[in-house]
Amino acid sequence: MKTRFLLFLVLAPLLPNLVPAQTISPSVLVSEATNPQPIGHVHQKDDVSRIGHRNIGQKGFGNWYSLESEISLGREYSALVEGNLKLLDDPLVTQYVNQVGQLLVKNSDAKVPFMIKVVDSDELNAFTLPGGFLYVNYGVILSAEDEAELAGVMAHEVAHVAARHATRQMTRSNMLELLSVPLTLTGGGMIGTAVHLVFDVAKPMEMLKFSRGFEAEADYLGLEYMYAAGYDPQAFISFLERASAEEKDPGKWGGLLSTHPLINSRIKKSQLEIAKIFPKRESYVLNTSQFDEVKTHLVDLRNSQRADRPRKIYEPTLRRRTPGTGPKRD
């Protein structure tokens, strides 16, 4: 049975938690809260005080996959992914990114453990696989202006896993495929088709993008997880605003914008949500000295890698002279 490669890419918000800043870094920059007093909650998803105790994306008619099967799928896909990616082997960076990520996971609705790895690429990108496998290009750190922005990118990815968007989207694909199966199938045909669909879900390129609804939910939940972790939710707005202003620069933002369009509408929606759902707070974590240390280290690392690259040897291009067309002599 052939298993197709499934890759989930997403990027978005940042949100901090109510934990001592010292757990992140010995030196912390905080920002004053600007959000007004929120209105009452309408749905449980709006209540940040119940994060970790909410039924977000659980198994049912809209999700045929158990948590165990989701983790198993993620482990299988991660092996495929890592066979085509170069991971960064740098303890200073990997331990820091894992530290920020696990803080967000701790303050999320995720029901699976997370494996967080850094990709050795300066491209701006991050993505998740089913079951808590999160990959962050070190280019995200280089592009972020502070730790809260980095946390925003990772919080969005954590939200995709917490809301189980991968298996929910796979379930939808399975439903559509099953509806297209002729009713004249006999014997084990229907069962065989259903089992096959579990592993042969959709074309890889189609799975690079979540539906708009899932992206919006990941933005929303990601903001909540940032807030719960103590980070400034406005950092998400700053990151998106910069992406919107520089979206014509494909070298920097192309990978992100190709899977996360409609930046301006996301900015407006996130601003409204920040004002609506978060209780008033005196201050948030914006940056830490550890972020600055890691970013400086990565800049030096990238510069040294570029210096070590072999220079191209430019040779002249020769063209054979046609008889009788040479230079004239006096």
C-alpha cells in the first residue's frame, strides 16, 4: 500500500503565558498591555482560563482518527520529511527553540507530546505534522524582531496540532472520496477502499494549505496560547504587518505568503480578537536576552557558512571564428 507524503505548513500568531519571565531568559523585556476589558464569553473556545481543559478538535464524526493513530501517522511522515531536510545540529539554538515551544504547548489545548526540531535553512518557514511534530526553520528567528514574534509563529503551529486540523482535514477528504465510490461495490470493496483512503488521503500539494477556516482557528487559538504563556499578543500583529508591507519580496516572505494569504484580513481579525477575549493585564513578555543571544549566534553562523562556500570560477566563453570574418590587417 503506497503512502503519500503529507506535509502541513502554517504560520501565524504569537501569544504568551502567565509564567515567570525568568523561565525563558534571565533578562526579559516587557510591554505594557493595551487591550481593553473583554466582553463575556460566548463559546468555551473564548475562555482562556480553561485552556487545557477544552474539547478542541477531538475524535468524532468530524475526525475519524484517534490520538494514537494521529501520532503514528506523524511519526511515519516525520521519517519521510527528515529524509529530505537538513536539521540544525546546534544545541544553543535547538534547546532554546524547544524551550519556547514547550512553554506554548504547556499552555495550549494539545493532548499529544511535541517533538520540536530546527531546520537548517534561512528561509522563513515553519510547519507541523500530525501528532505533534513541529519544524521551525532557523530563518524564522532571523526574521523575528523579538521572542514574542517567534512565539507567535510557533503558537500558530501548536494550534494546528491542538485543534487536530491535519486529521480533521484528512477525514473530510476521506468523506468526499467515499461519497464518490459506486454503490455497486461488492465483497470487501467498500472496506478496502476506506482503509486505503486512510493512507492515501490527498495530493501532497493540496495538503500544503489548510482551509481558511482552519487557518482562522489556528490564528485565534495561537493568540490565546501566546497570552496564556505570557507573551504580548500584539507581537503577532507586528509580524503580520511587516509581512504585509514586504509581501512583494518573494525572497523573504514568499514561502510563508504562498500558504498564508489574506494577510490584511488576518491583521484586522486578530486585532478584534485581542480586544475581545483577553482579560486585562498590566504587562507582557516581549523579548529576552536569550533570544538576542541565539539570533546573534545564528547571524554569525550564517555568515561563516557563506564565507566557506566555494567561489565560482568564471571562465571566458569562447566562440569559433568563421573563416573570412577575422580582424583585418593593414
